[in-house]
Amino acid sequence: MLSSDGMVKLADLGLAKNIEEDTTITQSGAGIGTPYYMAPEQAEDAANVDHRADIYALGISLLHMLTGTYPFDGENPWEIVEKHKKRPLPSGADLGQELPAEVEFLIQKMARKTLDQRYQDYDTLLSDLAEVKSGGKPKGFIAAPGQPLKRRRLDSTAAKRRGGLSALTLVAAASLGVIGVATFMLVSEDPPEPAPLRRTTTVGRKSQTRPKVVKKNLTGDIEAYAAINPHQYSEIITQFDALLKTVSSSQRAEVQAKRKAWGELWRAAAEEEFRTRKQISENQLSARSFTEAEELWIGFPANLRHHSVEAMIGSEVKRIEALKDQIVAQLQSEARGWTSLRTESITREQLASLQAFHRKLVRSAQGLNAEQTKIIEDLAANISAKISAREAVLERLKIQEKDFWKRYVRQMRIGSFDAAREFVRETSALDEPVRKRLLSDTDLVAGFKEKAEKNLPRLVGTWVRLRGTRVKVTSVKEDRLYAKQGEVELGM
């Protein structure tokens, strides 16, 4: 503010209220401050901020004083606060007033969004402010290549002689104002009583007092709550609905317009959340993670449950239940096919498939409701019993097979091929493919022996290798070859 005698005064750091606009957030239990200058952490948790939030506000105030423009602006307090949290701080040039690099560095450091990168105490800040005011550079500042830093004294008198304030003179004035406020915050214990709020205009040398005009902001309290709790859409709409019951017909349009805007924000946020969860849910259903998929929809944030998605959420839950019912029905059908088989007729290949199906049943029971789980558990128990019974049969057959092979081999060695064939046909321990193969092999060996018996006499007088020695066959007796080695006749 500029007083009648030309004194510049820095007035509002967030605890004063503009009687013509509602741009403060001073609601009990909420963040306290003016959104235009509010530090990001102050909007998140006003109860736990420290002096670095004030340093942030001083930096924003200095930038505003030097450029005449708010660094962040918006249609409502919530939008301004969101910009403070998410958008980078514009430079003086971005706001239409190029500032010295030293001053830009100073402001940017005061208004860092990360607390640890901001000025940590007032002493360091005041020291850098004084250094910049005297034409020096703040600690940590590095001049851009080709632009060496020059120490310059700020001379407002010379600037005035040139017909106006120089940029650095303006910086000095703003810095003095900020230094004064910061110093006051450090040393003042009992601030003086504020003078009554007066609005004055100067006409010649006379000062006239204007009557105070109070323009009530109907939705101010709601917007203040929304700035601190921007995602509590249901509560915000409820407050608008309550307000609509109390306002006059001429005021309803204004309130309804703001309620509609918040309703659209709520709907958009709810639908975006729904789309995100839908994609995750589909991946979980593909992996048959029904429990996780259901919990995803049951845990849909209450503050985002807009009526536009409520029905869709219900449909997703019902769809998951229908998928589970479908899977249970498929498993029941497959189980009936297995249980209809006679235990004795189940082959080893079928037993392996039956065991795989049992494992599938056990996995499928996860994520189902109690009734569905009971059905699957009963199916698994029946299949398990079928497997156990078949394994017991196979164990007995294994013993029988061992005895079978002993007898079969003995009969084949003595050439009792007919007896061997009959034994193969009567042994129940053999699977049908094995039985057929043994009968075929028996016929093959019998045929070979018959041909051998016919052709062995032809070997008499020929040379053959017996037991590693080349000998001449002398005779064939009872299916044995004989050859003389010296005076000894060897038979094979």
C-alpha cells in the first residue's frame, strides 16, 4: 500500500481479509493464509508448517511487488493452491518484468517447493537480501557465462533524475519492505494494535474517507474448505446443497453454477479413477485373482463415488461373481467326466491328467465365495479319492507285473510259446497296449526260432565265430551247433 505521504507499506501476508473478494483461507481447522502467497506444504498440513513457509510467502510477495503480477492466479483458491504445489515458479521475465539475475536467484531460492532447498533461517535470508541490495550477489549465485557480476550501488536519486525508478531501485525498495517484515517477525513480541481499516483517496491535498462497501461472497466458506480439501467432492456438493436452501432466488444461479462446476470435477475424477481400476481389474481377472479384483472395486474411494460410476462399480462386482459362477460350472462338468470312469480302466496317462485336474481345482478355490469354495472343495475331494483308488490298484498291478515277467521270460527261454501267449492273455496286470505288444513279440520270437531250426543244418561245414573264436561247424544236434577245436567238440 502507498500512504498519502509516499510511504510504501507491505500489508497482507495471509492473515488479513479482503472485504471485496474471498481469497483467504482462514477457516478453523484448515490451512491459514492467502492462496496467492501460500507455501505448498501449508495447504497440505497447516498445523505442522514452520518459518520456511513464511520465507516462501516473502519470496512470492517480493516477486509480486517487482512485477505487479501474481505468480499464480486462478478462478478459485483451490486452483491457485494447486498451481503453487505443481507448477514451477515463473521468472520476472515470464511475468513481463525482467529482473537482475541476482534477484531472480534470491526469489527462486526463497520460494523453492522443496523445504530443504529453501532458505533455512532468517539470518541467511537477511544477509543475502542486504548483499543484493548493495549490488552484490547472494551466496551460491553463479553469474551466467559472458555476464560477470558487477557491484552496483542503488541510487534512487539518480533514477529519479532520469525520470523514474530503475529496475534495481525497485528491487531495493521491495527488498527493504521484505527485510522489514522479516525483521519484524523475528524481533516483535507484541505487535501494535492495528489502526481501523480506512480506504482513502487523495484529491489535491485533501483526504476523503470512503464508505466501506461489503460485498458478501455467498460461497466463500465452501471454497475455503474446498481449497484445503479439494478431493472431498461429496462434502463440497453437500455444502452447496445446504446453501441453496438458504439463498434467495436471485442468488441461486451463482451458487448453482459453482455447484455444477464442482460436480463436473467430481464426475471427471471419478471416471478417471474408474478407468484406471478397470484396467488393473482386467489383468487380475486374466490371472484369476478374483479376490484382488473384487477388493479393487469394494475399495473404490468413497470421496470419488459419483453417481455416474456407482452403477458401473456394481456391474463390475456382479461381473466378477458371474465369472466365478461360470468357472465353477465348467469345473463341475469336467469333474463329472472324470468321476464317470471306472477306477480299474484308468490308464497311466489318464491318471497323470487326473492329477493335473486336481491341482487345477485346488488353485481355482482361491478367490471364490464360501458357497463356491465348498463346491470346489467337494469336487477336489472326489477326484483325490479317485486318484488314490487308482494308485492303489496300480501298486497291486506293479507286484503282479513283477511276477508276470519272471514267468513269461522263463517260458520264452524254454520255447513254450503257446503257454507264454496264454499267460499274457490271462494276466490282468497288463495294460492293453502292453498286452498287444507282448503277444506280437511272442509271435515274432516263435517264428524266428522255427526258421532257425529249419536253417541250422545248412551251417554244417561252414566257418562261424563262436565265443570269439573262428571255428568250423561239424554238426547240429537239438538246436545246438557243434564244432571241433582239436580233439574237443564244443556245443552252442
